Amino acid sequence: MKFGSAEWWKDRTALVAVSLGLALLAWAFGHVAGEWSSLILGVVVFIALFTDNRRLRREVKRLSEQGPRGNR
């Protein structure tokens, strides 16, 4: 994609439009949730970290049971 081409402009315009849309959603969430927004985001992050930790622990256990070379 060359600088200044029609495809480049479409890509940049879409990027700016998506970023403005996400900024609007973030503002709306903060406006609606108010002082609870930090708590809500904290709970969402905690749940995401907890589930990812469980997934990674299962993966480590599976890989450690396979042995050093993966028992091919």
C-alpha cells in the first residue's frame, strides 16, 4: 500500500472512524457507569486473568506430561 494512494486513504479513514467510535463507547460507558466504572473494569480484568491463568495451567500440565520431546 503506497503512501497517499486511494487504498491508503480508505485504510486511514477507517482507522480514524473506528478509533472515534471506540472513544465514544468508552465515554458512554464511563458516563453511564459513573463511579462504578473502575469497579466494573476491575472485575472484568480479574475474571479474564483468572480464566487465562486456568487455561495456561492446564497447558503447562499437558506439556509437562508429554515429556521433554513431546513423545512423538
